[in-house]
Amino acid sequence: MNEFVSLTRRNLIISASAFAGGLAIGVSPARAAFSDSNPWAGADEPLEFTSWLAIQPDGEVIVRVTMPDIGNGVMTQIPMTINEELRADWSKIRAEYADTNRDFRENRVYSKVEGRTGYFSGRSTATERTQTALQVGASARERLKAAAAEVWGVSAKDVEAENSILTHKPTGRTLTYGDVAEAASRVQLASEPAPKPRSEWDTLTKVSRSKLQDPMLVNGSATYGIDVNVPDKVYAALKQVPVHGGRLKGFNKAAIMDMLGVLDVVVVDPDEPRKEMSVEAPYPLFFSTAQAAVAVIAEHYWQAKTALDALPVEWDLGAGTQWTSNEKVKSTALGVIQTEGKVSLAEGDAPKAIAEAQKVFEQDYYSGYADQAALEPLNGTALVAKDRVDVWMPTQHTELAHIVAAQEADVELTDVYMHQTFIGGAFGRRYFSDDTRMVVAVAKKFPGRPVHTIWSREETMSQGRYRPMSAVKIKAGVSDDGYPTSFLVRLASNGQQDQYLKDSPYTGGGAIPSIQVEQHFLPLNFLVGAYRGPFYNTNAFVMESFVDELAHESGIDPLDYRLKLLEPWADPGWANLLQKLAQRAGWGESLPAGQGMGIAIGNFGYNGEPQKGTTAAAVARVEVSKSGELKVLQLDVGADPGTILNPDAFETQLYGATLFGLNMALLEEMDIENGVVVSDNFDTYPMLRLRDIPENIRTHLDVTSGHERMGEAGEPPVGPVAPALANAIFQATGKRIRSLPFRKVDLSWG
């Protein structure tokens, strides 16, 4: 993996130079030779230069952002953070994507700063990124002030910068940022300014900005991948082997070549040799593996799709056909966790402690495969020429897509030009760049013209990178006071599921002295990937359901039980969040028969460390009729990222993630028949409709700890929704739900 560089004011250098007639400011990581007192010491070579910010002569401010915006607001948050210090007119600010080709031409100038997440579309706020943006803004402002002072022959201390206007306070004279941008590019400051303390922020944490791209979304000028229109473009309709991992045996090309508009039929072969990459990818390239496929290329998409449907194709489906149904996958996984697995964590002697415990409590949990179900189908456009490859992609990781494109086209990294588009939904599906590989793999077989490869909706969903199936057994040794003294966790999946279970504050915070986690990797052919809060979302369901069961088994209020388990945990934000949210939700109120309340908490991004990541919690109030009809009466949700920079944007993410978690809990699971995913459209894959949304979803922003970190908002709130609902259903009906989705569980009672 790429080395992460921690950027602080002490270990970064801000430099300025002329760019397009304006001011460009960039940051570079410090060299080891730099001294703390003099950052220039030992710098006998030119420093690396990265352009993050440009100010044009007309006053337009251009902020370059590495991360694609998937609705999480990164294209607004970073300019907003820079502008806390820059003080430009917000209407003059626009954002554009940082060029990956430049990144590789200039020795990874962007990705060295941000590490492997630099070009990843996620984590719209991060402490280090925010510090960097503030420093860039402060440096630009001071250079502008110095340039204006030079024009007037006055002290820069008497110059004020606000709303893109530079004012000489004693005389009232003014200049615009654009007036002095070129002169400012030549300014060398004696020392870099320190960004102002948080107590003096007047935008961040206080003012909410609408997304910079909103006008384009409203007027239709935003270009998504599906909208790309470049000269001389042709279309490809793609069909991959129905059983993941299978192979193409043959097809009859002649049968369709006379059809209207058809230009060619090409093959994608996963077994063909591919270029050895000299650069370390931000994620293992085997996740972007090609699937065996055939594609029809035509002048128009419907011509390609019609011909593809008529093309005689024969597949070698492979061993994946053994997975005949959801039930077979589930029974196999639940059977495996009854046996010992590979130990991935052992603290103390959990098996011995459980054997000697006064009481032992254990349960099994299960969740099936789920699709990200993004609205925009998978697609992308590529033009492959001898010495240049252009790719227009709605990707979640532009750098990884760049590397994959170079590998697939067998060209140098500096010969690839990525054109990042808007993205019509992602949720992790567009992260691993397998879609980019397929786009380039098709286009390289038809060089010289741009080829727009489009997956049909059915192809998009049946060829997913799903949330992994997961079966988990948790066994606890319990003392007479009702609290666990030991945990044995055993899980089975074809994805790496154990991280959150290892990092839980219950198991890692000192509350439970003996812990053992074991893992089974099942030989399932279904391809898996990231799914809004990868692994954490289902593991939160498992852990919070089991803790709730322990509380009820011990006769202790579930809120009090969690607070007791969290007492040794070094992060007080967890308990603070639980207590405040429970109070807002009316925890402990007397409820009529058939109603119940449940609570759950989790954290995404903390990796077992206190005061890291974002902690999220949910309190659900439900009503279940005796016939089993479920109604969500109220859902209170809150999250603690430490500091909330843009309140409206954070609340939007909180609400959206809650709906995602609700959908995951109630409805989502892919149906399997003989190794084929048959839930391949919105009519066969149940999802919430607008009429199904609970009326009383209440988001709470006043439950944060105020810690200085700036965690993300889009993924953490997904986790606690399902267990909060399941725990509420238990209180209402006496029935425990131990598998997702709930639609497959009989909730009738009484």
C-alpha cells in the first residue's frame, strides 16, 4: 500500500508559481532532512509542486479535488474548507478534478500527499485533509495581501481580504483577487501563516453550503458516464458469463453481422496475459479481474443490445453451479461455523474461559448477498489508440481506474488520460474498477473510435460486487452478574469479515478479557466488494443483536447494559451518544402491546482506536400486528464524527445512510439459482419505495462529542439501523431476528 503522509503545518511546504496567468498553490510532503526549526534546511533539490488551487485574472477560484463526488459533497467540502481561510466570494469558486495523468507524470504529486485514499470517492471529511486545505487557503490569502500591499506601497498588515476584495483599511482603497493574482504568484513569504484556531471559524461548523454542482444537476448540464458524447462514438452491449468465474466456450458471430448497425463482436478473456504494473496500486488489482464476456459493437446502443440478445453464445459455467439456491449457501455457511476456523485474533484463552464460565450463551446470525443497486447502470467510454488511451468513467477511484486502464491497454501510465464524470450512484460498486477494465478491454479490440460500453440493468445487477454473505456464531461465557467474561466469534464468508468484530470496543476496550475470533473462507464463486460501510454494516447487526440478547438474558436494560460494557472504553463519545439519543427518543417509556423500542451503536473507521472514525447510533420504535405486519413508528438517528463541518450536508448524509440501512434490514438479498444471480432488476430485487419511508425519521446533530477529529458521515449510520429495528421487534413480539433481510422472517405473534 502507499505510504500515508501525515500533513501538518510543521511538515508541509507551501509554494507558489504562475499558472495560466494566475496564482497556483500546492503542497508537498516534507523531506526527512528538513529540520523542525528551518523547513528549508537540507533542501538542495527542487521541492515537489502540486497545484491544489488556482486564481484566475477574472477572479475565478479553481479548487482541484482528487476524490470523485458521489453525492457525499467532497466537491463542495474541500472548497468550503479552503475558503474559511481564503475568504473568496463563494459565487466565484468552482471545483474540478485533479488530473491523474499529471499525478503520474510528476512523480505522484497528488497521491503521495493523500495516500491510497487520495483518489477514492469517500470520507468527504478527514482531519489531515482539512488541515491541508486550511493551510492552502491561508497561504494564498497572505500572498494576495502581500501583492496588494506592494501595489500600494503599504504594509500587508493593513490589508484586509474578504469576499475576493483586498482593502487597504486606512484609505479604503480596493483591489480584487484577480487584479493581483499574477503578482501574488511571485510573492515569497518570510514564513507561512498559521490557520486561525477553530474558535474563530465563521463558516465551518456554522454555515451550510449547497453543493457547487447543484446548478448543473438542476439544469441538466452535468455529464454522467451514461451522458458522455464524444465525436465518432460507437456503442457496445456487454454480456458476461452468467455464473461468476465461468468461461466463454464459443459464439456464432456470423449470425448477427448482417443486422442493422452492427460493426463487430469482440471477446473479453480473463485468462489473456496482462501487463505487469511497475506501480503499486491503491488496492490489489485482482479485485478488478475481468469476467469472460462477449460484446457487440454497433453504431447505436439499441442496435448493439438487439444483436447481442440474438447472438448464439455457449458458456462453460464452471463450478459455481453447485450453489443451487440461497438456502444451500445459507445452510453451508451455518454448518461451517459449527467447526473451528482459522484464528485471526486471540487474547487470553477464550475457549478455556467459556468452558469454565458459570453460564454460556451462544447464537448464530446470517446475512445474504446484497447489491448496491445504483440508479445509473455500469458504463464507460474508452478510446484506445497506439500511444494514448482516453477513458470517460463514473468511477469511485480515479487513480485505481487509471492504473487498471493502463494495464488492460498495455500502455504506460503516462499514456492514459482519465476523464472523471458525475456518478449516478455508487455505494461501493464502482470502487474496484472492474468496470473500467471491461470498458477498456472491449475498446482495445475496436481501436481508433471511442466505444461506449453499457451494461443493461440486468447485466449490472447480475454481475455485481455484492456485500459478502456472512454467517457468524458468537459464544460468550457469562458471569453471575450477567456480563460476559469471554467471547468466541466464528464466522464464514468469502469476504474479509472479521475486522469490526476484532475491533469492537466491547471486545477490544477491556470489558471482555478473553477473546478469540476465527474465520472460514468459503469457496463461493460470487464476486464481492464494498457496500456502504464495508463489512461493518452486517457485523454491527451481529454484535449489537448479540449484546442485546445478553442484556435481556441477564434481565438488564439494554441501554444500561451497553453503558456498563463501555465503561472501560477510552472514548466517552460512545456513551455520550447513546445517552443523548436515548433521551431524545423517549427510551424507557411505557409502550402498548405490540410496540417495542430497540437501540444499537457502532463505529466505522476507528480500527479499534478510541476517538477515531464516526460513531453512529439508532433508536427504533416499531409496531407489529399479531399477523406479523411491521410498521416503523419512529427512528431516531445520530452520529458523532467529532466535529461537523457542514451541518446541512452532514444531516443529509445521516438521513440517506439511515434509509440505506433500513432498506438493507428489511428487504435486500440477491436470489440465486444454480450459481446465477436472478435478482437482476428493480422488479425482482425488493427495495423501499417512497410510500414505504417511515414518516418519523428524526436526525439529531446535537449529540456529538465536539472532539477535534472530523469523521465521515455517509457510511457509519448504516450499521446501527438493522440491529435497532431487530431489537425493537423483539420487545414488541418476543421474537428474535438473527438473519437479514427481515422480509424472510415470520413476525407473527400472540
